[in-house]
Amino acid sequence: MRITTSLLAAAALGLTAAAPSFATPKGFNDHHAEMQSSIVEIAVSDDNFSTLVAALQAADLVSALEGEGPFTVFAPVNDAFAALPAGTVETLLQPENKDQLAAILTYHVVAGEYLAAETPAGTYELETLQGDTVEVVVDSHGAVTVDGASVIAADVDASNGVIHVIDSVIMPG
């Protein structure tokens, strides 16, 4: 059974949203018990996320994202990291920049499971694990952006949450 939480549930979690809240989530445990791959396992198994996986490893965040969750992860593809200014990724992967890298990566993660398919058009502010908020915009055609990054694949289901694949690396304020 799917958890029916959407971006609107942010209001119920004490987060701010630009629209009213809605129905109570359904049985989280039933749905996720059927799933076999965690967020990390999905990322590791997909070559499009090799830079993200390397960054998670460098920031010691792999075990955190293997946790029970649920989490919503806005996962940048390799091309998103490649579009950063030259040398940025290499610099962030250095051990002395671990805290900065962790802040950027946790800015891509929200506690709870928010499904694009179940979210009405609107603008939503969601608090990230890093502590700042991201602005999620769902247009009238169902297209989603997160801090201006386009969601290019939504609602990738995992045992401990959901992944929304994005085309840019988003940065905390």
C-alpha cells in the first residue's frame, strides 16, 4: 500500500506550504516491506548517479540514507555535477571539505515521502535535512522543479522513500 503523502503533507509535518493540507498518510510499513532496494541501492545500481554516490561516500552519508526513513531525495544525475564550475566536484570531494559537501547533499534530502504524482499544482516550501528549505513548484501540467532544477524522473520508489531525479545540483542559501 502506498503512503499517500504528497508535497502538501509538508504542512502537516510543521513545514510551510502554499496550499491546504489533505488526507492522512496510509500504511507506510505495508508498502515499503514489499520493496527490495533502498535509496542508496538504487543510486549505486545506476551509472547516472556515480558522482552522487561518490559524494555520499566522501561525506559519510551512505549509512544515513540506508536508514529506515522515509526520505525524499532530489538526486542530481552525473551531468548535473558536470555542469558545476570546473573543479567544484573535485574540491568538494576532498576530505577537508567534507562538512561543506555534507551540507550540499543533505540539502537534497527531505524527511518524509513526497510523491509528485499525488501533488496538486502549487508552490511548496519543504525543510531539508540540512535545515534550509527548498522551493518545490508543481505546474498545471504536473512538471516539477526544485529550487529551479527540473525533475526529469519523478517518484522512483525505494524501500525507505522516494527519489526524484533532477537535472541540476541545488545549493543551500
